[in-house]
Amino acid sequence: MNGDLLVKNVRALGGDACDIQIQDGHIAAIGPNLSVLPDVTIIDGGGRLLFPGFIDAHTHMDKTLLGLGWYRNEVGSLLTDKIENERRLRRERAIDSHQQSTRHARLAIATGTTHIRTFVDIDTEVELRGFEGVMRTQDDFRDALDIQVVAFPQSGMLIRPGTVELMETALANGATVVGGLDPSAIDRDPARHLDVIFGLAEKYDVDVDIHLHEPGELGAFSVELIAERTKALGYQGRVVISHAICLGGVDEAYLGRLIDLLLENDITIMSHGPSGLRPVPSVKRLYEAGVRMCTGNDGIRDAWGPLNMPDMLLRTFLIAYRNNLRRDDEIEMVLDIATFGGARVLGDTTYGLAPGCRADLVLVDGETHVEAVIDRPPRWLVLKGGRVVARAGECVV
């Protein structure tokens, strides 16, 4: 099948039935009863729901354990326990990041994901093997899935001499985002940690995405420092703070000041509705304040835990559940975060359901788009650039 299609009788974002004309992998026209052009393949959508492709803006493709047999998880609760355990498991099982990220990619495509931002562990033990494996997967799936790679110091950066140099090599060889991790809690030198991260970002002209698990006022202090660096370098619109658990653990007055900083510096918050006893950032509070937001599935059945799967409709459900969002308009808000919010972060200016947008589309059975979040039926059809990449819940590439 080539890229010229006419997809008939679909309902975009709950609207009336319409057709979508696709030429050269992009939407040429959208509307009711479009004319059939010569030599165009026709797909009858049967009145199904139409979504733009889902955006997983935060995951870890290099270290999923999918397909490797069940891993019995008995690791301790501390973040450092999880990091050490993961490094040990990677060593003992000789995890092949190309094989594992390929498995992850195929499942993501099957569930309608068309774009991924993946963090790839870089440290003095794994060196660049994980990065090289994921870059192979990026190339393998270049026509079926956009994969954006983050050079990420999961085991710490300053505390493991040599890590910075390895990250720099990754940035020079295809990584397009530089990652950071808990500047105070892990590296214990927040100013220097952020100096290095933003210095690499400026040198290689790449975006920044920092995992921030630090709670309460400690994490809030890191948010302030990140905002300072963003402003000083003119990096507005190019910084993501992932998790930002601290935003759920400060009083309303302090939260208001932090929101002002986020807005002033156009910093995005990634929240995925995490489990646990700690308060989480209020997705609704941030979204309604105008803070840019995105979401993702985080680690997929890995050494950290078995609970996540690469399905952005499921992730939308979990965010709504964790934030006690029950109204249709609230769930529609989370859908916007899982689609257009992620596309803005990944810098895809051709994303959407309008003429001129790339034809990255998902068709699903259901009465409404909100119902699809609740029922999560198999994705009937997934198109990437007008090309069929999944059908009836199965990846076909």
C-alpha cells in the first residue's frame, strides 16, 4: 500500500463522520463525503473513532524485560536500591538493548504509539552499548515510529567519573536530548550537576529532560535552579522536568510561585500518574494554569517493576485514576496531554488532524473517545505517514 489513501467514515475526536484524504503521507483534506481520486486505496473506517497517533514522551526502551521470562522483583524501596539492582540484573542477564527495544517498539506500534522519547542509560559500566542498541532500533523503525533518544545518567553522573564524557559521545552520535537525574539526591552537587547538563545542551544544541524524584522543598529547590539555568541560557520551551513529585508536596502558596517560574520559562512537566503513597503533581492544576504537560509510560516491565505497559490509552486511564479525574472533559484533558502535549515537547510541527499534518492516525472501536480510554479496545488500524503499521492490535512491520 502506498501513501495515497482515502479513509472513509471516521469520527475525529468525537465529531461527526468524515473522510480523510491522504497524499504523500500527509493529510490532504478532511471533511464529509470527499471525492475519490484515481489510483487511491480506500479504507472504510466503519464509523470508528479517529485519534492522532499517541505520544509516549517518557519511557526507557533499552531495559525492558519483555520476552525474557518472569523476573521476580524483591528490590528495596529506595531509589538507589532500584538503580543498583538494575545494574546488577543488566550485568547478570547480559541484556541486549537492541533486541529489547525492538520488542518494546513493536508493542508500542500495535497500541497506536507513533512517537517515543526514550531515555537510554549511559554509565561507566554499560558505557554506550545501550545507546548503540537503541539507535539501531531507531533506524530499523524509522518509517513506523519516531524515536527520540535521551542520553541519560541513570546511575549518577558526577559520582561516576567518566560518565560525562560518555554522554558527550552519545550527543555527538545521534542523541538529541540530554538527561539529568535528581541533582541533589543522587549527585549531591545540584549546581555543578545542572552546569554540566545545561553546558552539554548548549554545546550540542539539544533539549534538556531531567528526572526529578526529589520530594517537597528539596525538589522545589531543584525546580528553582532549573528555572534559573533555563532563563540564563534562553532555553525557554526546551526543558522538561519529568515526574516533579515535589509539586505535589509543597503548600499552595509555594506551588503558585513554582508554577509562575514554570510559565515564565516555558518549562514542561511530565507526569505519568505514578503509584505510591507520596502526593503527585495535580495534572489538572498545572494544565489549567497553562503549564505545558506531556506524559509517558516510564519503564516497561523492567527491573523497577512489572506494572507498566506501552499503551497510551492505558496511561491516560491511569493518570485520570491517580488524579481522581472522572468527568468526560477531565479525561479529554488527559487525552490532549497524551497526544498534542507530547507532540509539542518532541517538536513535531506536522502533528495533528488537519490538512498538511502527517498522517499518523489511530482508528479504534467505541462510542466516544473517552469510552475508548475506559475500554481500551485493540487498535483497529494504525497509520504512520499514511502507511499501515498495525492492524487489529498487531504490529505488521
